[in-house]
Amino acid sequence: MLRQARDFLFALAGLDAGFDQLHVGQIIATMYLSDFICFPVSGIMIDRLGRKYSLVSSLSLISLGCLLLAFTSGSKVLIFLFASMAGAGSGVGAGIGAPDQPLSVRFPRSR
């Protein structure tokens, strides 16, 4: 739910700051680029530290990026910075819903 809300919040913040549609699209693209870059970090974090640590860090980064958005006062640089922070938070939590059992346990061979 928070992942979808960040798209809406940052699009509204961009429009409020005076961005046109192209720049609002660049804000969303910045979020998804940092989301994509942090996918491997998510896998490493889940493997080494566990899902709880990944979940807490993901929710913290997304929430912090969305909360700090209220204090940008129309600064275009800060909007892009907080958009990349929220995107990184989404990327860090990418593998939370993935099953943790090996395929041989989930799909046993029938003989």
C-alpha cells in the first residue's frame, strides 16, 4: 500500500513545485531506477540478516522519504533526492514476499 502511495505523493509534490508532465515522469523514473538498483541489496540483506531487518529498513526509508517530502518547500533537488530515497526503500524490501523454501520442497517430484 505504501509503495503505491509514494507514486501518487511524489507526482503531486512535483506538480505543486511547478513541474510539467515530463519532469513529473522523471521523478517517477528516478524512484523506479533507485528501486531497480537496490534489488540485489535486498537479496543480500534477506540472506544474511533476515526478512524482518529488510522489512524494517524498507518501511523506514519509504516513510522517511515521504515524510521529508512535506519539508521540500518546492525545491526540485530535494524532491528528486527524497524520491530516490523512497525508491531505494522499495528496492530494499523487494524480496520480502518471496517464498523461502527450496523448489524441491515446494514442488516434490511425483514418481
